[in-house]
Amino acid sequence: MPETHGDLAALLKSWRAHLSPIDVGLPAGGSRRAVGLRREELAQLAGLSVDYVVRLEQGRARNPSAQVVSSLARALQLGDEERDHLYVVAGLLPPGAGEVPRHIPPGVQRLVARLGESPIAVFSASWDLLTYSPLWGTLIGDPDEVFGAPRNLLRSTFGIAGSGGSRISRANGEDGAQHFERSLAADLRRVQGRYPDDVAVRRLVHDLTTGSERFCELWEVACVAEHVSERKTVSHPLVGDLEVDCDVLTVAGSDLRIVVYTVAANSPEAEKLDFLRVSALSAVVTD
């Protein structure tokens, strides 16, 4: 482990002060006394308590975990070098080159924030859910229920996590669902080859092969392919069935997956999505 150096508290305060609320999807106006993020906003974005953020910035908490540092780096939209420096200052080893990237670059963070009125989510190469827009959560449902903990698409698809009550169905019914499963298994085989030393990927493969007969069948076939876009139907309790085009975009250099749902303009699906968009906005304002 590297030796701790520098001023963790000063770094966090400086980075928070220089991050525009607009870049994280928050309004910049109102009664703000400073241009940067408030502590409570950083805490919410990082999934931490406000009290813990205060203690970090006051130097009363000096040894955050790797998970906390990763969340802070993501919330602060740090570049790779800044992220690595944050790890070192916190007394931790930065993520290695052989691990699946789970850090979201600032450009992707801004993209998600500025396209927040669309259902959009970002996954790691091994399909861990990293972040999502309010409308995506409104459309798909509570990620903790859909994906379970940890939030992983493969775990929920093959029934080893999550509630199993997905609102999504694939084109061509049962054949579409089976094609989706085959595609995910082949995609994970490709990811395992790219990141053979990633502990989390090895654990994911182990859990799937020991917990799902269906996955075992597909894994033994040993197909290797990248999961691509497809058309889906979302059965939502408020608006009924809603057909969407699902596009999966890969971020060069990080293997992150940006998943975007779109519908044709002036279509019945667009009207349904507009209704859910208002619901998502109301939920954010209420919170």
C-alpha cells in the first residue's frame, strides 16, 4: 500500500468547489453563494452521508475505503490521473490496468447529465450498473429491486440476484429472451478474456456457473461475441407497454457501456415517455 501524503480534505473541497452543478444535472441558479457543488449534493451523488463528507473535508476522517474513493472520484468527475491521485492521498493503491474500468470519465458524466431527459444508464464492461438518469430509473424500476446487490445485469438475468420482476421483454418473445441470454454469456466470455486478472469478473463467473444451470449451458458452448443493441418492450404500471430502441454504445479506452432508450418523435411511445419524464422530475423535486 502506498504511503499517504498530501491533504485529502483540501483536495476534496477544491474539487467540489470547481465542479459546476450543470455538469451533474443540477440547476446552477437560485440562492447559491458559491459556483460549485454543496456538500449535501456531493454526498447524494456519491451515495454517502453528509456527515461523512463533512468529516472528510474537515480532516476528521482520513482513511476512506476504496469503494468510497471510487464513489467520490465518480461524483467529482475526476480524470484518470486525478482519480489515481485521490487513491494515493487516501493511502490506497489505484485500480490496476488489468481490472475492468469502473470509473466514469468526466465527458461521459456530462453526457449523462445533459441527456438526463432520456432513459440512459452506464454499465461497466462486466455489466455492473454505475449510474443512470432519473427517467431510466422511472422506466425500469428501482435498480436495487431489479438488479439486486451488487447491481449487475447478468446476475439479475440469470436469477441469482434481484427480484426477477423485470418490466422488460425482448422482441420475438421467448426466442428473444433466449437470444439475450446467449448474447450476455458470450459477451462475458469476451470480457473475461480481456480482463483475466480481475477478481470481480472471476467471482461473477463463479457465482453464475454455480448458481444458474441456464448460464452453465451457455458458458460451456464458449461463444465469444459483443452484446449489441436490440428492440425491447417495457411494461410499465403507469403507461402500459412501451416499445423502445435500445442502443449500447461503448466508450473507447474504458469499455464502459452507455445504454440509451429512444422512441420515435410524435409517436404514442413518445407521449408515454413524456408522461414518465414528468413523473421522474416530480420525484427528483420531491426528494
